[in-house]
Amino acid sequence: MNQINKILGVVLMVASVFISTLERMSIRLSTALIEAGSGSEQGLQEVTRTVDVPTGLLVYFMFFVGFVLLVAGFPGTYKNKNKRQQERPENYK
């Protein structure tokens, strides 16, 4: 289960960064197309003001859940290790 948590955590974190990057690229690309006048037949250029809209809450939520899963994928505390050693018989190797 620990290995699955680590993998899911990393996948969610990378996916959230990828989604955020795609969103920013699409905003910049659409702005560049409008400013270049590729849609107008008369060749008039439009000047647009772009506002970098912050990414949606889904990206931050995915990154947070990925981080929590990544942290949960690592072994437990020192007390749990001592408890496991005490439960083993002395002649166990």
C-alpha cells in the first residue's frame, strides 16, 4: 500500500503541474492569435489586454492530495518499528 501511495502522489502532483501549464499555454496562444489578426480578413490588428488568471482550484487540490499521498507512502514512526521488533521472537532472524 505504501508503494501505491507514493506512485499516486507523484502522478497527481505531476498531472496538476501539467494541467496548469496547458492552461497557461492556451491563454498565451489565444492572445497571440488575436493580436496577430489571424482571424480578421481586413488585416486589422487588435490589441488585447491579458490578465493572468490564477489556475483553478482543481490544480491546487490535486497537488495537495498528491503531496498527502506521497507523504503517507513513506514508513511510519520510530515507535512502530520498536513495536514490531518486540513482537518478534528472540530467535527470529
